[in-house]
Amino acid sequence: MSPEIHAQPTSRQHLWGPLAPWLVFVVATWPLRAWIVDDAAISFAYAHNFATGHGLTSQPGVTPVEGYSNPLWVLVVAALDALRLFQPLWTPKLLALALAAATFQLYWRTLVQTLGAQPRHTTVALCLLAAATPYTVWATSGLENPLLAFLLVALLAALSQPVPRWGLAGFLCALLAMTRPDALLLAAVPPLFALLALRFTRPILAALTRHTLGFGLPMAVFLAHRRATFGHWLPNTHLAKGGPGLPQLLDLLLLRPPQTARLVELLESVAGKLAAWVLLALAVGLVAAWRSRRFTLRHLPLLLLLAASAAQFVLMPADWMPEYRFATGFVVLFFGTVALLWPVMLDALHRPAIQRVAGPLVVALALLLDIKRTRTFAQQPTVPLASIAQSAAQFNAAAAILQVQHPSLLIPDLGGQLLDSKLRVYDLAMLCDETIARTLSKDQAKFYDYVFAQTKPTFIHMHDYWTHLARLDEDPRFRRDYLALREYEDADDKARFGESIQSGDFVRRDAVRDPRDVARLKLALKLP
């Protein structure tokens, strides 16, 4: 919106505009106060080892493998750990609160003072963001999402200035790419905006040069460090999970069904079953705003970043975790767009009486639905760190019973194990183990040799999808070398793949010297 048609925000609006959404965020995230997702502890473990002089490695003495996908977040955690200010539950929560406060402050100022949004509508839109479940869940999960949200808003602020700060924008793009590798796509936004805004005039060379230097220099240092530390240009997480290729990009550009379905899914992250209606309302609002010149070129960075964040989500491999972990950027920018379009959409109703009622009703309903949705998630949150830390303590106790030298464990649930385990942990989920990432389901014979002939883990724990991938029963050495402490037909595998396969907990036969240790192991592991 055009700032000249609105009165300057009052000092009270400057105070409550960013504070109100932060207070909503505190209330909305309260049900999640005791939850940190186990994946976050992988980053915590690397950060702790780095801070204590062991290098960027999953466990002290282990060959460095880049098993995290958030290098900048690892560095932030490592700095706090080195200062002895890091605790796995409360430090990430306090960081989330601080980053949310900074995000709302900068976002409100950018939308109101730079992009001309109405203060009241901006505050309401940011309150909706603060309660949006995909934002609240992952901002407080212990992962890098709140840092990514802040950096993205900072990038928007840099590009939205009357004279865009091209060098700073490039630097922020580099920081975003170091926060999440898929955020590298956002680095294309400043050059594209420069081409559209400057229209191939002479200043475009200076703009592109500043952006390239701001982005390229820190990225060159970062990539050189990665190569020197890990021996690869790409992280091991890319090898384990895969990434988008040319077919996925073409599907997106041509709006083919696989990617259009993902776009619908993305819109459902913020609109639920009303996604189609919300999309229609936004489209009408955008057209009306552009025709009335309420949207101009200075609003283009917001729309370009929104589109790039949508593409970023669509091109990522499907995530098994609920509540749209990779949609944080889109969710944040979506509500900024709502702040700008809200008056236009209300104007389309024409009748003042309906306008007065429709706005508060939509906001109240959205807030209530999102808070309920977050509470539902909190009742069964995704793989809590606390439960895996408890598992680590149990395997520590089991290893103490056997009294074997250099005990080890093959397991897919990693974070809590890396933080607390006294065993050498092998990552069945592939993130922290380059050999497993290269062989599991790709060269199964080599995977079996790695497990049964090379590493020979003392304990094996597997369940669900990881049992399906490992298929250890297909190698005769599994039953020859391992004794089942507990095994069961995996219901998840049966439902998903229609196969009967055994999950459970297993111990090497040669580690059990006393038959009575079997009962002791079951007791230590709290097995039936």
C-alpha cells in the first residue's frame, strides 16, 4: 500500500504492533514448552563437539561427516555451548522467543513504514502468523526455522528500501543458504528484482555486482571449509535424502500434477480446507491492488520471495513429519502479503456493515483453529528428544551389563543418542554415516557387509520404514550373529508395503556370555 495515503503510525502502534503478535506467539507455543524434536539434537551434538574441541563430528573421535543440514544454526548453538549457555530444552526455546520478537519487530516496520501497509491490519496479520501452527511448531522445535524466518524478513527489508541494499541482500542470501540448503533458491530473487526494477539501465551492473560479491564471497569461504572438513562439496544429508533435479523443476515450471498437488498442499498449510477460497481471494486482491496501483514495483520483492519460497517447498522431497517443516518461509511471507491485501479484499465487499463484521470473524476463527491445531499436535508431537534420550540411557545400561569393549548401536533415531549415548552410534537413517547413505537401498550387498562384517554393532534397533529399508533378515548373517531381545511384526510396514517384516531390538550373540544376561538386558531396555 502507498504510505502517503495513511497517517504515520503512532508511538503506541509502534509498541503494540510488534508486541501483540509476540504475545500471541508465547500463548500459542505454550503447549509445546516441553518438546524439542529429536532431529534438532543432531545439530546440538555437532555443535557441542565443535565447541569442546572435537571438531564438526557426530561423536568425539568419529570421522567428520556432515550429518546436519543447518550449518549456521550449528554455529549459533556452538557459540552458546562454548559460553556454557546452552541447555537442550530451554536454550532453543529462549532463542525462538528472541528471534520471533526480532522477526515481528522488523517485519512490522518493513510492512508499515516501507511498504505502506496499514498498522492495524499489519498487527492482525502478524498475530495470525504468530498463531499459525506450521510456524509455531517448527519455530519452537529446536531446529533452524526461527533463524530462517528472521533472515528472510531481513532480506525482504533490504530489498524493500527506496534504494535496495544489494550487497546486504546478497550476504543475507548466503546466510539463508547456510541455514538451509534449499534456501539457496532465494539467491535468485535479488537479481530478478534488479532486472525488473532497473530494466536493464546502467545501475543494474552495480546492483548485480554488489549482490554477487555479497553472496559469492561468504559462500566461497563456506564451501571451501566444507570441502576441507568433509571432503565433499555437498552435505551428506543430500546424499541420504536426495534433492530436486531437472524433472522436478520442469514439472513445477509447467505446473504438472505432481507439483500442482504440492502447491495445493502448501496453501493448505495456512488455509486448511479453505485453501481454494483463500487462493481465489488472494488472486482477486492482487489483481485489484495492481490495477489500483496500490501494488507497485517496490512490493515486488515480497511477491518474488513468496513465489521462491513456494518453489522451495515444492521442490523439496516429501517430508514425513507433520505440519510442514519446510514451509516456514512461505508461511511467513504469506501473512505479510495478507497484511497488504486485507484492505483491498475488504473493499471488494462494498458494504461497510459486512466489512466491520467479516474481518474480526475471520481473524477470531483463524486464531481459534490454529491454537486448537497446535494443541492437537502437542498431544502427540513428532519424535520428542526426551524419549530418544531415555532410550540412550537404556542402551547405556544394557551395554554396562555386557561389559564389552567399545559397545556400539545401529539405530535410526539419532539425536538423543548422540547427545547421551556412551556407545558408538551408527546411523541407520543415513544422515551421519556416509557408507550407509551410499549403500542402504542402493547397494544392499555392500550395506550388509558394512553391518555384519565391518562395524558389527553390539545392538541393533529398527522400526517402521527403516526396517523396510534395512531388510536385515535377507542376509543370513543377521540371524546367525544376532539374538532377538524383542521382535514383532511391524504394523507400519504391513500397512504401507503389504509385507510381513520383523522390527525390534537385537544383540550380538558373541556379546552375551551369560545366558542370564538376556533377562537383564530386557529389563534394562524395558522390553516386555
